[in-house]
Amino acid sequence: MAENTQNLQIQSISRRELRELVRSQLLMLLERNNLEGAKALLVPVQPADIAEAIEELPEAMQAIAFRLLPKDEAIEVYENLNSAVQQALIEDFKRQDVLDIVDKMSPDDRVRLFDELPAKIVTRIQEQLSPMERQATALLLGYEADTAGRIMTPEYVSLKENITVFQALDRIRQLARFTETVYYLYVTDTARHLTGTLSLRELVTATPEQKVADIMTRDAVFVSTDTDQEEVARTIQRYDFLAMPVVDREQRLVGIVTVDDAADIMEQETTEDIYTMGGIQSGTDDYFQSSLITVARRRVLWLLVLLLTNTGTTAVIHSQEELLTQVVALSSFIPLLIGTGGNVGAQSSTVVIRSLNVETMRPGRAFWVIRREAMAGAVLGLMLGAIVILWAFVLQGNLAVAITVGLSLVAISILASVAGSALPFLFRTLGFDPALMSAPFITTAVDVLGVLIYFAIARAMLQVL
């Protein structure tokens, strides 16, 4: 009775509340060593939510909670765990426990796990896999990382053109439990060349006597094994596919990439772009689960670059000591100008970098984009400059200084917008990731040039030689 009440409670709350409830109750039950209660708690919970709850447990309890799961569910939960927890569980399991789980994982998830494990452990586990699973894993590991061949699964349903709908449905019933998905079906010839595609809906709505060749779509969209994984994900998104066929150099069907893998790829690529734009080297593990040494190593490179380039700003200010001595009020507005310039440049670069990365903007429109951003920078500069002139005059009571600050802000806003929009295009042309032209780098570049502009305008306005 208590178990039924608990299940009803779990089913009647939101997903977010559910995850928090499962995590807190699971922790409480394990602390009390109530394993039966913990096992009953997990029965109505989805594998993805169980995985998240296990990840948030203390490390000593993760293996205990995982062992409470039925074997079939444990496989799916294991596939949803992050790589750090997967590795920790492997170290805690007996060898046979590992093999039972890894052998039943889908090949693409297994390869993703192997990419995170030390080579010795991978070799030991591979030797113990069943021949079929070992062959499937070796096939994927043979392709380069971050390509369609590496992330695809060879578990799909293929049909021949000359069979009937009735025969096709019978084949699907036989293979359904061994394949990743049956919603998309792939038609091949005798040499396994991809000749067309077919959805399950089209198949079940056709008459049993019809041939597959009569109802399939011959103009199949596919990717090659060496296609970059990000392009694969975008192709799936563009055509609203549930799965994308993958062919080798001879146009033979060798696997499929499913939409859930595409979603993982897009999340991974977006995270890498965000890290890169923030001046952080991306890694494959969870940033907040990395050691402090690893965290520092990823961040120190860009910080050193920025430290060195910022000395340029210091040098410019030092060279203008005479001017600053005569008009001390000028020094008060240096942080305002360089801060605003950096922010304007970061806004322009963010828009352009994101558009380039998601391919919503063609590189051929670079000059149009730069011109548009320059005009936007001018408008922003005029708006902010007018406000700053009034504010500077109120603070200092010096009209010449106030106008100098306002004009400098207009010029710096235009410069920052042009730099923020042009440099990512330059990096793309040179073959680099546009995200490398990150906000910190643009901010530093604009700082140096902005200070030069400020002092040049100040000399002209104040007529100080």
C-alpha cells in the first residue's frame, strides 16, 4: 500500500520536481541502508531521471544504487550517465558485471564510452565482448573521431526492393528488438548500395502485396562516414529526420545516426563554442568534475595571451603621462570607454560567430554584415555618447573633456562593431574556428585602439601638444 502511494506521488508531479524528489529520497533510503525501499522508489522512474539521480549521489553510493536496477534497465541507465560516473562504476564492478552491461549497450554508446576509458581497459573489455558486438565496435572505432562513422550505429533495418510489404513487415518484427529504430527503413540492392528510404508509416499504410520498390523514396538523403558530426546533426535538423543513413566511399549503407545522438552532438558542439568564446579550452569531461589543475590548465593559455596584450593598453596610457598630467580628468573616463568598447565588440562578435557556426549566414555576405554592424555601432555610439557628454559635464564641469569623451565613445563603438564582426570572418577564411575570436580577445584589441583614439581626440579637442 505504501509503495503504491509512493508511485502515485511520483507520477503526479512535474519532471523537475520528480528528479529532486528521487534524488533526495534515494539518498535518504541509502543512508538508512533501506535497499528494498530504494529499489521500489526507482521502479516507476524513467532511466534518464534515474541516471541524473545517481550522478548526484555521493560517489560511494553510486555503485550501490546502480546495482539495485534490473539488468535490462541498468543498460539504458548506464548509457545516460556521464562519462565520469561510467568510469567510476566500471572500477567498482566485477569483470562479469562490466561485460554484461557493455556487451548489451548500443555500439555507438559503447564507442563513446571507450573514447573516455584508458586504452588498457578498452582492450580488456573488447576481448571479452561477443564476436558480433566486438565486430560492430571495431567498425566504429576504425573511423576518425567526431565523424559520422564514429557516432553511427550499425543496428538498423534494411530491405530489398523486390520484397513485398508483407515480407518487409515480417522482417521488421524479427529485427525490431535488435535495432536502434524501426521508424525509418532503408532499401539496398544486392551489393548493399543505398537505393532508397521508407518510413514505417508508408509501409503499414500500403497493401500487403505491394513491392517495396513501388512505395519507397528513391531520392535518399544521406551522409558519408567521414562527414563531420556537426554537419550530420544539422542535416538531421534540416530535414526533420529521426535517423540519417550513413554510407561508405562505395555508397554502401553501413549505419545510421539517430536524432537522440544528433541532439547530444548539438549540445556538445554548442558547449565547445561557448567555452572557446570564453577563452576556455574545451574538454570531453564535465568541467565542474575536473580537477583544479585541469581547470587551471584549460583557462591559463588565453589569460596569458590577454595579459600580454593588455600590456599594450598600459604602454599607451604610460606614453600619454604628459597629457594626463595637464588634464587629470581624462583618466577618470578610460575605464568607461574601454569597457563600453569591449561590450559593443562582444555583442557584434557573438551575433556573427553564432550565425557562422549554425550556418544561418553565408561568408559571402561578410561585407554587408560588417557595414551593417558599423552602422549599428555608430547609432549606439551616438546614443551613448550624448548621454556620456551630459554625465561627464555634470561630473567634471569641463565641456571640452565631456565632448572629448562623447566623440571618443562614438569612434570606439564603431571600431568595436567593425572589429567584432570582421575578425570572425577573417578567422573563418584562414581556416580557424570563428569562436577563437572570442569576446575577451576582441575586448583586449579594442582596449588598445580605443585608448589611442581617446588620446588622439583629446589632443585635437584640447589643443594640447
